[in-house]
Amino acid sequence: MKKGLWLSVVLLTACSSPPEAPKVDWGKKEVAVNAKIMTWTPTHTVVSSDVVNDEWQKRINNFIPENRLYDDAVYFAIAHSNKIIVEANNGTEFLKTKEWLQAHGANGVIQYQKKSNWLNNPITVYLIKENQNEK
């Protein structure tokens, strides 16, 4: 009995007609909507948060400034780090990396640490967030 009642309720509600669409008044004056095309330009920076309470460190091995495939955590760390250490083979690599970091939202102090020159190691970047209130 209950199954028959539920089946009839489902069938009756499924077969009901949709509501009638509102009528268009073709005599009204037309109104332009979105008359201008918005100009949007992509940015490669993160809007930094006002409140970041935790201390953390993030290391990026084999850093290549031309690489744009870093995940969101890297860009967040760049924007919120108050200390950045760049381990590079020479000053040219450091300045190139520093320029890329600043272009992508770095506001912290960027320090240079020289790697041993004879191995020609890839660049390593340390992104550090220290609590400013205790220092």
C-alpha cells in the first residue's frame, strides 16, 4: 500500500507541467547591459594577507626563474616571507632570481649565499616566515 502511494506521488509530481515563462513587452525601450568590454590584465602576484601568525620555512630546490609552473603554495610563501635566502653560484644568478621574486610579490629581505662554484649547482631558494613580534 505504501509503495503504491509513493509511486503515485512520484509519478504525479514528475508529470506536472513547468510554470509559464514571463511575457516579453516588445514595446518597451531597450536598455544596454554591459555596453563596455572590461579590460583585464593578468598579474603574477599574490595579494598578501594582513594576518599570518605561524612561522614556517619552504625550500625550493632547482629553482629556475623562467619556470611558471610553481604551485600556489610557492607564490603564497613568496608573498608572505619576511626573509628569503638565495643560494646561487654567482651574483648574476642571484640578481636574476631576486628580480623574479620581487616581480612575483616578494617583500622580505632577500639574502645571497654563494654555493661552491666548481659543482655548478642549481639555485636553491629558502622562503622563511619568522614571527616579527618576538624579534
